[in-house]
Amino acid sequence: MARIFEGLLVDKGIALRGRCIIDPDGVLQWANVSNWSTGRSVDEVLRTLAALQTCGRMPCGWQPGEATIQ
């Protein structure tokens, strides 16, 4: 997992913003890195977590409770 976050330290010790979801078995399931000036969305992280827990294939813009791709 450390490799995913390599290079996140940029000029003058400023770090880019990174977050990840790791399953109970310690397997990285999702990672996201954005520029330090970009805002973060807790709602998007929660939506992604719900999608991972649904164990289906999700269409673009999927929201919890909506149908998955068969």
C-alpha cells in the first residue's frame, strides 16, 4: 500500500490529500489522491464504501439503494 502514496509530499513539505478504503482482510479496495488545493467529499467516500459493500457492479453516478449492473 505504501507505493500508492509515494510522491505525495510536494514542494516545501506540503502533502497531497490521499484516502483509501481497506477491507477487513487488509486488501486495498479503493484509493484516491487529490491536489492539496482540492476539496474533499465525505459523501463520495461513503458512497464508494456503500458500493464496495454491495458487491455488485455500479453504473456511473450510482447511489445507495439504486439498481446495480447485472
